[in-house]
Amino acid sequence: MNGRRILPPEGGSHTESVRRGLVPFLAIAAAAAILSFRPIYEPDLWWHLAQGREDAAGRLVRTNVFSEAYAGYRQHFTPWLFDTLVYGVWTIAGGAGIQIVQLVCLAGTLLLLFQACRARAPAWSAAAVLAIGFFILEPRAIPRPHLVSFAAFSALTLLIERAVAARSATPLRWAVPLVAVWSNFHVECVFGVLLLGVFGVAELSWPSSLTRREAARALVVAALSGVATMANPYGWGLLVYLYENLSVPRILAIAELQPPGLPAYRAFYVYVAMTAVVLLGSLRTLRLWEAAVAAVFATLGVLHLRETPLVLLATAPMVATRLGALAARGIDPRAIVVTAVCAGLALSRIPVRLLFTEFAVGSAAVEPEQFFSARAIDAIRARGLKGPAFNSHNLGGYLAWQLYPQVKVFQDSRLQAYPPEHFRGIIAASGSQQDWDVLVAGVDWAVVSVPRPNQMSGTGRFPATQWESIYQDQAMEVVVRR
């Protein structure tokens, strides 16, 4: 060959590298799309839009302006930047725009988490963890501010992995501006501070990834991040809101503040068990900070279903690293990935066929007609109904979005925006018709949820002898006092 080296065709190896690099991005985009473009029931979306409308008009929401009886009742904190964002997106692209926001947040979450796993594990191992993680995120994949928290929390996990790789706290410095911005989107920025704090304290107590000096720097970053949670228009109000939110179960049995139940959250419990097995099975390489982070966030997830995704977001790199080590013991990586995918499908909360076939875009997805009725709103407007009204708990945000300021609501799901005795009074009055009549003595009309009867809905408490039904469909009934 005359001493000459034969080169591969120009661009061949580069093309293969690009192809392999695109596969994770395409898979993540597809997963985020599956979770975003489907029918959902999310009554909170509407008061987020209503608050965003107020914020965009320069009237930052600080009191319960949508309430008839408690318009002056303080709101210590609102996710004002998320509310303003989704309102702006809605005005441009409607329901489809909301779904795109959700897709971006979820894709960002999965991509950041994938990169965090790749710091210590191969791509196939990261893919195996995310295959199960998809089904942990699925129940919470709804258009609410916690979507931003998912992405921000994953970013913190990535920063910690980079700090571990560099054996330096320097990469963590980006946590402070991240938390400062995050505090304007969602209250769960405090869990990001908790993650940093647990990592720093554990490393200071038993150094394994950082020196004690670097661990002390990590704790300084955690402290500064704690201060950064007040970088929002409400300041300390964020912490007051969090405290009040934790006390909600004393008033109402809100599902997201209850322990995750079976079988709906079986993917979560299987993941927690798997995490425990792989961590305890590698005690010689287990680091104190890993054990502490896993224990703290698993406890939070077991206590409150709203925190179940945080377990995945905090521990995915640890699990991926241990799965990656299995290949060194002779286990075929492809078998691990296939097993993870099959396990995820078997653990799906909803039938797999529906998960991958039932798609919807726009209003048909975010405003399902079996729960929210635009025709009922038209009937209210046509009748010219104003003044005091009763509404079911799940319809308060929808009425605030559609009819405020002409109509103010009796209640909605912003539980911290009302005095606790308001909801206690509704629940108590639901026990008898006489007590209910006293409760609604000051209202002239009502909007009742048809498919969601409960103590807060008023279903069956507006008898035809006293009230006339002027409109009803499968979602809502409108009645006026005779």
C-alpha cells in the first residue's frame, strides 16, 4: 500500500456519531409528546390562567380577587411567572400551546436527567432507568407549575453529578441563580435547597466525593440557595404558603397530599424497592450522600404522592450507575434495557393501549367536554347571571377564568386563598339539607358539577321545589333560585 493509510469515507464515522447522539433526543421528545398530547382533567389550570391574566395586566395577585366573600383574603405566594407564561401562551396558541409548554418541560426534565445519569453510567443504563421513570412521571404529567420544578430539580441533580465528577463544589454555584428563578415558578424550589443541603451535610460528615473544604463550600451554596428562594415578589410568603399547604390535610383529604395508593402508583413503589436493592447490594461503593438523598426523598414520596417524581429525579444517576456495573458481571446490557421497558409497561397506571393511542390536541385535550362546558358558560352569559353564586369546588377556577369579573366564585381549589373555616363549613353543611340551605341563603344561582359529586360539589342539594334548572349537560348544571 506504499505506506499509505486508507481512511474511512469522509463523514462516515461522524454520521454514525450524530445518529447515535440523536437517538436519545428523539426518544425523549417522543416520550414527552406521549405524556403531553392526551386528554387530561386538570381543574387547577383555569385559575392559573385567570391569575396569569391578572398578572399580565399589571395586577399581581396578592389577595383572593376571584372570591365573592373573601376578595381581600391574602395570598402569600402564587407561581406568578408560570401563570403569566401559560396565559401568554394560551392567548397565542390556546390549549395546544399549553400542551407545548408541558412537552418542553417534560423533555427538558428527561434530557437533564439523562445527562445526569451519563456522568457515571453508560447510555443504555440511563435509558433503562428512564424507561421505568416514564411511568413514575406519568400520573403527574399535567399542566401545572410542578412541571417547571421537575426540570429545575433535574438540573440540580446534574450539577451535583458534575460536582462529584470534578471533586469540586464549583459546578454547584449555578444552583443559586437557578433557585432564584425557580422561586417565581413554583414552591418546590425548597426541595431543591433540601437536595443541596443533604448532599453537603453528608459529604461534610463523611467525605467520599468531595473534600471537607469543598463540602463546606457546597453547604454555603445550599445556604445561598435558601436565601434565593425569597427572590420573588412574595419574599417570605413562599415559606408561609408551604407551611399552609402542609396543613391542608387537616381540612380536606386532598389526594396529592396523601400517600400514593396502590395499584395506581405501583411503578413508584417498584422503583423505590429497586433503588433500595441496588444501593444496598453495592455497600462497598455506596456513598453516605447517596444513601441520605435516597432515604430523604423516598420518605417524602411515600408520605405525599405529589413528591413521588422527586425520588426518581434525585436518585436516577445512582441507580443507573449500579445497573451499569452489572454489565461488568457478564449481564447483557440489552437484557437489562428490555427488562426495564417491559417492567415499565407492566407497571403502567393506565392501559398501555390507551397510553400510546389516545391522543388529543387543543381544547379537546385540556378542556374535556365531559368535565367543563363552554355551552354552560354561554347559558350563564345569555341569562345575564351575576351576583352571589354557589359553585362546585372543581369548577371555581373554570368560572374565574371564563366569567370574572362579572362573576365571583364561592370556592375553588386554591385552598390557601380562603380561611380554613370556609371549607369546613361547606363540608359540615353537606350533611343535611337544612344546613345546606343556610349555607347558600345568600346566593341566587349555582353551577354544579355533574360527573364529580362530593361534599364540596353541592350535588343533590338544590331541590326543584326551591331551584329551577336552566341548563344541564354531561358536565355542568346551572340552577337559579325560584
